[in-house]
Amino acid sequence: GLAPSASAANTLNAESGIESETLQRFLARNTGVAEGRLTKTGAKEMRAAFAKTVLVVDEGSLASTVQARDLLRIAGALRVPKLVLVGDAKQLDAVDAGKPFAQLQAAGMKTAAMDEILRQRDPDLKAAVEASLAGEIGKAFEKLGSNVAEVKADNIAGAVAARWLKLSHEERERTGVMAPSHALREGINGHIRERLVREGRIAGPAMETARLVSKGYTNAEKSLAANYAPGDVVAFHRSYKRIGVAKGEERRVAGVDRRERTVLLEAPGGGIVAWKPSEIGGRKGGTEVYRRECIELRAGDRIRWTRNDKGLGLVNSGAAEVMGIRNGRVTFRLEDGRRLTLMPGDPQLRHLDRAWCSTVHAFQGRTVDNVIAAMEANHPALTTQKSLYVEISRARDRAELVTDDAAALKERLEAVTGERISALEGIGEDVRREREAGRETAPDGKERERDRAEDSAIRQVEVVRERDDKAAREKAGPVRDRAAPAAPDREIGREAPQRKAPEPEPPAKTKVREMDLGL
């Protein structure tokens, strides 16, 4: 089983019994296969391993075009008997470019439709969900009725928090809180925590830690040196010997050489290493870019992990509660009841966030009894029919919607579906318009000649791309058997020994000019 998010993978695992992992992890493990670097021996062994496998991908709408392309390449190369994509094209799309799940269906992929909604137990809520799915926003609002609350624009976060805080402890555990934007999510979490501190539910010694917050860059944005700033932190998902970086290592950005389009990274032993993200790591998803932010932890805090740790069994978006802090050591109670103690400076302490409220995108794939959701009436990008559908359809029994202008929200939702236009659709529309304009002015013979020229140009581009791909594969060399990675030297339930960072290869000396140093 595969899913584009850790929470969706966990849900697939728990509710179906299918052993599941994130799509990203599966693709990273089989990068060489996707790139065509498969030896005869490796191909024979891997095809035998997948000979009786059915790959099930849940929440298919969250997969990007690049992810879908690589998945199909891998499935084809390994001769996987069956690949099943499960999802809802009416829900949110991938963060990165593309909507392959919808495009594959439009292109004629064999599809089985399951159109009976079973999650909702309340008839009015079910009717609202069905109406939002059909784009009938007026009917959806009518069925939600008094569960749509209108407050002042600067009080959306406070109103959502207040509704959750008035619930009993048991009701809070059964109620999900959502917001479309990170800014609104952070505001809601702030209001909730402030109230819980006043009530004494969050108490005891406090510890501040510098957490890393993803800047949310796409792979294309990561490849541009101009998008980096002094103080940013770059995490490398793979080893890159050319710059002396090991897999899992994090480097702070010291500056940017804009003329050379180079990012300057601090080396562990001192000094600076020049890195060109356009050539190494940036375009292939081998890195993540973060900004630093302080966060206070005390007993009673509820957090979620923002990075997987296979050795500890921690998954991105998994929740935990802070049990106590002593001498810089933080003890957490995990969702499965286990206890985990992290020592001061443990890298996992840099990858957490508050967890009372989640973004709609992160919540997709989950199910709860009740939902309290925020939605701004006129957010330019996030107020869409898709967001509304996901927000209210996560609940079984009750969904409350808090907004700053109910009438304006309904009017905008009736006009904005949230459907993404893919690159192919955009190009096709441009070509159609050009051809229609040409028909009005050009004779039939010239029109046909122009169409043939366009087709010839497209074929030439495809030939060049195939040649470049072949050259890249030959340069990269064949995929060889890889040993399973060793688990981190930490254990649940007892203090973890300090880990020694891998020693990188000596970085090459680089001449730097026109630097923007963050000193």
C-alpha cells in the first residue's frame, strides 16, 4: 500500500490491513528503476519480488505528475501485475504541479466508481457533503444550517478555538480542527494553547527548542539559488560526495552568490561549501528547505511530527503529547501508548509542531466524529469548492464552519471550483485558439501546412528529450544492489545515546564573489 501522505498511509494500513508506506519513500527507494538504471541481475530479482504484488495507492489526487510518472515507470519496469489508484478527483490536488489522477481517468483509464457515501451518519451532513460534491453550494449551506457561524475577520482563529475549548475532554478527542492556510492554523493553535496554559492543563518546566519549518518550495523552486536566504537550513535526503554531504545531514545557509547562482553552506568543521541546487539535489527532490523558529514545550503540549523517523517508528503528521521535561530531556507519549524520551539536541526535536489544528491538506485522508473548520470568505487561493468538500466530509456526525462573511463565502464558492489546469490542458487550449484564429485568415492549404510544421516541431522536441534522457542514464550508470539502511541508534523508553555525525569528504575550495552573507 502507498499514499502521498504519512497520515493517509497510516489510515490505509489501519483500516485495510495492507502494509503501507508513503509514496515518496517508495519512489526514493526505487529512483534508479524510474531513471532506467536497472541491471539484468537486479531486474530479475526485483521482478521476482513483485511478481504477485498489487500496488494500491490511496488518496491518488494528492500525487503530483512527477510522482505518478515515476510510479508508472517503476511498475512497468518491475512488471507489477496490477496498480490500483484509489481516490477522489473532487478532493485537493498535489502540492507540486499536475493532476495526474484526474487526467488518467479522462484519458480512458479503466475506472470503477464507488459513489455511495458511507462515512456520514447524520442525514443532513450527508446531504451537505453530497451537495458540495455536486457543486450545489447553496444547498450545502442550507443543510449545514446553523452550523455555519459568521464572526469578524480578525476573530476567525479565536472563534474556532473557543468552539473546541468548550467541549469536554472526550469530545475534544473526537473532534478535528482544520484551517486552509498555515497562518490561520497557527493562530488557532496559539489561542488553544494560551487557554490551556491558563487552565493549568499545560504546566511544569518549559523548554525552548529551535524547530525547522518547511518553506514549502516545489522542486523547481528548490533548484533556484535566488530562493535561499542566510539562516535557512537545507536537509539532504541523499548523499552528495561532490559537496561532502551525507544522507540525512542538515546544513545552514551562510549566504548566496547570486552571480554564480550558488548557495553557500556552512561546513561542520568550519568554512564554506559552494552548492549549486540547480545541478545537485534541487530538481530531483533530494533536499528540503527550512526556516528556523523557536517553540516552547511544556507538559500537556500536543505536538505532531513533521519528519519521519523509521528507527523510532515516527511518521510525518503523527501526534504525541509531552509528558514532562527534565534536564533538557523531553518525554512524549505516542499515539500507540509508547513513551519516547529525546535527549537535548536530538534532531527530531527540530521537526515538530503544535497539533490541535491541522491544515485541510494535511487532514485529507482522516476521519473523525466531528469537525470544526475555518474558511475565509475571499482567500485568493484556498477558498474553493474542493476545500469545502474536504473540510465537511471528514466528519461522521457534525461539521461546523466558521467564516468572516457567510454570504460572500457562498458566492465565491459557487464560482471557484478549485480545479487545477494542467500544463497539457493549457498548451492544448493555446493551440486550439491559435488554430481557430488561423482558420479565419489562412487558406486550407496553408492551414494544413502549418499543422504539419507544428507536428514536426513536436516530434523534434520529443527526439531531443529522449536523447537527453538516454545520455543522463548512461552518465548515472547502473543501479546496484543496496543494503537496507541501519536504524538510528535510539530506542523507545530510554535515553538515546548521542550520535556521531558522519564525516564528510573535504569540500573543494571555491572562489566566491558578490556574496550575500548573513553575518
